[in-house]
Amino acid sequence: MIEIVKNNEPISSEKIAEKLGVIRATLRPDLSILTMSGILDARPKVGYFYSGKSDINVFSQEAEKYLVEDVMKMPVVVTEDSTIYDAIVTLFLEDTGTIYVVANNYLSGVVSRKDFLKTLMGGGDMNKMPVGMIMTRMPNLATVTKNETIIEAANRIVENEVDSLPVVEVMEENGKERLKVIGKVSKSNITELFVNLCKK
């Protein structure tokens, strides 16, 4: 459709439909999306023009402008020695699906709803067992920094099949690299941004 407009601009929706062998009503949703995204321009009684923007890159170019720090939220954090019961209470009070676990103020693990469920089904005593016993430990965690792009964060979430990533700041202590949790970025944050970009 874009190629037809490029080669025949200005062109009416009737002519586009005719060239594609469909009725005009079939094209309305596609033409609306292409116009709203800025790929095509439309002028009443004249027709459609190609704006010169790449149909593939318009959205990604806009999304690439956003960094993790633009959308990250406050992280929900507990210490390794917190009981599973206390962590579950925190999970519900903060309305989150993932809790980050710290030791000496640095990231040491992550625990999710699934981890809690598995433990409770296994009959563990949630009032005595510490979160450190059931969490996924470093270095098996995917993280992101505040200066990475949202696209990079989204790719990491997909690749690692997780709901969120801890946003970390790399620190050095006694010659060792440590990660301090400063935020979190989740599927919800990214989806909200993408929806807002589509409305522009």
C-alpha cells in the first residue's frame, strides 16, 4: 500500500483499493494507522501522500529516544533474612509480582509469585524460612541500567522470559563489582510507554 502511494501520489483511497483489488472499506483501518503514525499524509479531496518516513523505523526511532530512567518505578526490596511470610505480605501491600532481594544493600537475588507458590505447595514454613533460601541468586539475574534504552530493556525481558528487571547502578567495593538496586522496569511500564507513543 505504501509503495502504491509512493508511486502514484497524490492518490485517493478509491484508487488504492482498485489497485489492490479490494473495496475501499477494507483499507480504512490500515490507512488510519498509517496516517496516525505519520507515514502517510492525507488531504481532503486530494488524496494520500507519502511523508518520507520509513514505515519500519518510525515507531522504533521514537522509542529509542526513551531511556530506562524515563519509565522506571521504585523497586520493592527485602533482605535475604526476611521471612517468606513477611515477603508475601510486602508483595501484596506493594501490589507487585517481583521482589528484589538485597544483602548488605547490594542485589543478591530475586523472588517472584511463582517462587512463593512453589514453596508453599512444598509445605515450607513461611514464618521461619528466609527468602534467601528460595530466591534466584546472582549471577543468574538479568539486569538493566538507567542509561540503557527502553528497546534494550524490552529485549532483555523477552529473552529472559521475566516480568520485570531490576535497574541497577554498578558500584565497586573492595575491588569487586556490586550492583545497587535503584529502580525497576516492567512489562507494564514498557507497554504503557508504547501505548502513549502510538497515540502521538
